Amino acid sequence: MFNLWYKNAVVYCVDVETFQDSDGDGIGDFKGLTSRLDHIEALGATCIWLLPFYPSPNRDNGYDVADYYNVDPRHGTLGDFVEFAHAAHERGLRILVDLVVNHSSIEHPWFQASRAGDPKYRDWYVWRKTKPDDAEKGVIFPGVQKTTWTRDTQRKEYYFHRFYEHQADLNIANPQVREEIERIMGFWLALGVSGFRMDAVPFMLEDLSSAHSGWEPHRYLSQLQTFLSWRRSEAILLAEANIPMEEAPDYFGTGDRLHVIFNFPLNQKMFLAFARGDAGPVADFVKALPDIPQTAQWATFLRNHDEIDLGRLEDGEREEVFAAFGPEEDMQLYDRGLRRRLAPMLGGDERRLAMAFSVMLALPGTPVVWYGDEIGMGEDLSLSERHAVRTPMQWRATLPNGGFSDAAPKDCVRPVVADGPFGYRHINAERQMLEIDSLFCRVRNLVRARRGAAEIGWGKPEVVDVGDPAVLALRTGWQDGEVLTVHNMADRPALAKLPDGLDLSDVRPLLSSGARIDDKERTLRLDAYGFEWFRLKGK
């Protein structure tokens, strides 16, 4: 059996530049991140996913890469990365890094050589002599991005960019580009990473499809996994692929393609359920989840570094979520999503926040936590686009910049949220670690429960009808174990009927928010936003 560590992992996503500054320049770095590994370890995470830290003009939070083989000097050196990796491994933490190869910065030497007509790099990007008629269609950032084709004044041709015009798409159809991608992967694997979060996978394959008529582009994913397994057998590919469920077989293959895919549609159903206080959207989605290979896995999440994309909801459903969590225009983005942190969206109600984390951790897949959400960090809507949720980590109430940096506030990479109920003076890691009922401590207990319930990572859940539409009950078995999780998504108490045939003497609590079992009536009385985890003995 392969080393399937990711099936029961808990991933913590970190942006190096906003986590901890060690040298007082206002920008987070690897030495600072290394000094804060105790926080990640204390939470119970088993893997760290790093957002891009490569040299970059930084016009898109580092996703405009200018050198795939180095560390941006703002974040330190390759030596600092290696020291960080060693310290993480000492704590049992694996590392995933972003593989951003759908595009590069136009400042990358490859693009500069391509635009200059260098024979080696001429076809490393997607060029056309005339602008396609559909250049205004398919933009990813409506209202900000106007076209997907831009004319280069030096080469006097148009280059394709699925995203911003300063991010030119690499020509993945070029075998030399694919070879270079493998070299990039091999480089970081040699430095100790356990895999890659692949950016914009559907667009990579879309480019392949258009370049090779009749060639099944998903075969490329098999080639990547084969390379990966030869270099480091336990390494994985975690894909950003916002796909409908019917396309999952193309991306997972028979277990020979992607290992893990973010379940974006499930994320959208979760927020619809939270908005309604009704478990139905999640329950119906889970019932319809397709079978996937044993070595494959979904990734579940509440928030990430981008907007909450609600594009797969019906128009009326999306408006419900907007009304509940982003009623103001500046809380919404790209006509499809929310650019808010989790805690402000849920009104700072720690009962509701804990319930949301519990639902996410109980759903089938590998949970991924966005840094700061475990303490209920705030947002800064005065920042542009997706930067509202990318503010510096809030460590301590009594230090400047919340303990993130000794620099003057104006010199910080972004302002630390200071004022209001979600600012660092009220919400910070130090205070949350000390208060036994804090959100951090609740999430830590949830993470421990999830790590102790391997059934959730391996098994396929059964949705149990408990008689109240507000309650999501999942019964998940694997090998000889079985776990039952019950969540009340409503702001009122709920009464859940326990499954028929369940011997209550065999029920052992794993985690409780104070629910009460009536043995005679065979019911579970849940408080508003209450939840319970049970292990069912003999299963």
C-alpha cells in the first residue's frame, strides 16, 4: 500500500509574507515562520501549505512568478527555507508548496527571451499574430481584467493570459516547457517538500486540449504523478480545480492522476446551508458524491486566500448567501464571490464558528485551514480585491502591529487589523491560547477529534435522516470503526432522532458541545449551532 498520509492529514495554509516578520522590515519571512511553528503544531495540523514565496514583482500576491528556483529576498534565502523545512519536519509537519506553472510573470527571463524572439524560448508562451475574436470572453476577474489577449510592443504579437495581463500563460503543449516543470518539481522535492498545490489546473489542460486536437489532455496529470512518484514516493498533487462532480473521473483517473482536489462545489453548498440554517444543501450534495479511487481524496475548506467563489450556485441561491454574509457591495467580488474572513461573516459568534469548523472537519476529505481563521481574525475591506483576507497574523494585543512586525505600521506589507471587535487588540493568538473556551481551543479539540477519526478520511459517509432539516448527521465507517457526527446549523435548539438499530450502550462521545441524549426517546437535544461527535463501538 502506498503511503497515503494525506487521507488523514490536516493542512494549514500560510502566506509567508503575512505570518511573522523576523527582521523588522514589515514583511514576513522564513525565519519568522520558523519561529511560529509551535502555533501550527499546537493547533494539531500535520501539513503546511505555503503560498508562493518565489522571486516576483508581487503584483498578484506572488502568483506572478519571476524565478521558480529561488526564494524572494524579502522572505529570506534558500538556506532559510531549508532551515524552515528541517524545523517543520522535526515537528512532524509536512510541507506543500505552490506550483504556479499555468503562467509566469511577464518579467520572467523566459518571457523576456520569448518576446525578443530567442529561438529557445520563442514558443514557451502562447502567441498569436492577430487578436482572437473572443479575447474579451472568459476573463477570470470581471470588472478588473478586460481581455485575455494583450499585444506585446516588442514582438508585435498578442500573448495569451488567462489571468492578469502581467501573467503570461506558459505553452504547456511545448515539450520543453513540460520538461522544465518537472525540473522545478524535482528541485523542491530535493529540498524536502512533500508535494505541490497545483494552481489553475483546468486552464493548463484547456491549453493542452486546444494545442493537440484529439489528444486527451488529462493524460498529462498521469505523467506528472509518475514523475512525482519516482522522485519521492509519498509526494502528492493537491489541485485547485473548480470542477463539476461529473468531471472528477477525468482528474483522478484510476488513482494515477491527481491525489487530492479542492471540493469547491461542496464549499459553496456549505455557505448556502449556513445562510439558510438548513443542512439540506450539504446533505443532498454528500449523497450525490461520486465514487473515487481509494488513493484519491477531496480537500474540504471554509476559506482560502481567494474570494469565496459562489459561481456554481443558482442565481437565487447566490443572492441568499450574499444577503446573509456580504450584503454590501464592497464585500462582494467579481460578481460571483465574497471577499470576507470567516469570523466577521458569521458575526463573531464562536458557537457558530466552531460549528462551521466541525462541519468542515466531519465532511469527507482532507481539511484545509486558512491561517488566522482558527483564532477568528478580522478582515480589511479597504484593501483591493482579495487582499481583504490577506492581512498579517494577529499574535499579541500589547505589541505594535499585533506582534507581526517591529516595523512602523506604514512599512508593513499590509496593515494589521487593529480596530473593532476583530482587531488584534481583541483577537490574537496569545489570548486565545490562554482561554480554555476560546475559538482556538475549540478548533484544536476538533482537529484532534478529526485526526482520531480516520474513518472520515477514508470512508464514504451515509447521510442519516434525524427528523430536523437543520441537522446534518453523517455516519462514516471504515474497516472496523464507525463515527457519527451531528450538527445543528440553525440558531435555535434542535431535536435529532438517533438512528434505528443503534445500541446506545455502544455509543462513546468523541467531542461534545453540550448536547443531551434522551435514552428513552432515543433523541439528541442540540443547542443552537450545537454539534456532537460519537464513536460507535463494535463497528
